[in-house]
Amino acid sequence: MDVIERLSTIEDLRRLMARYVYNADLQRWEDLASLFTADGTFTPHNVDGSVAARMEGRSQIAESIPANVGPEAVVVHHLFSDEIDVESETSARGVWAMEDLIERPASTGPDGRPRFTSMHGFGHYRPRFAKVDGVWKIAELVLTRVRMDLEY
């Protein structure tokens, strides 16, 4: 892979992650899930490093995220500095610094406990990408957290 192809791939991957946060902010969950490979995974972590959830496959991603966010939420994501390593013509990895904000009405979860009304989080998206039928997709997305401010 020459320099121009590598730079073009890096730009394609930046645009893919931009589409991911755009669809999240507009709560277009099916469109967001379509950015993953058919067997893609999304694993957000808590600040202490524990796994908050693990979603496998597009349908589980499209169903689980809105169930956790809530239908009346306002969602905002920001992506910052990135590092992208193109491993081959069909695989790459990256790290993006991120910030997200969720505002939602007071409610209780399935366990009857109050759910947060405001969450301001900071961390990193760590995607693994695969090129499938000529199109870059997210094969694995891990969200690690360095801070989360919650209000109830």
C-alpha cells in the first residue's frame, strides 16, 4: 500500500467514525448499526474498567443502545484526536479521544432504581475496522472511560 492509499484509507476511517457519532446524535440506531460488520461488536466499559455491556451483531447493537439511552434523550458526541494504524488493505485499528453527553427525563430502570438524568462522559473509542466487499466497517468497537459525571 503506497502513501496515497494509506492516507485515503485513514480519511475513509475518520469519515466512518464521524458517521457513527452523527447517527448516534440523531438517534438513527439502524443506520448506526449498519456501520458495523454483520458480526460486529460494541463493548462500552465503566470508569473502573469493568464491562458495562457487550453487544454482538447489528440487530443487538440497534436494539440495545436505544434501550439504554431512552427515547426522550438528547445525545451529543464529540471526537477529538485520533491515531489510526492501517494494518493491511482490509484491516485497521484506531483510537479516538471522545466526549459524550446524555440528557434525559427522570425515570427508573427495569430494577426500579432511578436512572441518571444527565451523563457527561470522557474516554476513548478503540475500533477495529474491516473492509468488507470494498467498504470499511467497524468490526469491533470498545469504549473505555476515564471519567463520567452523573446526575440523578
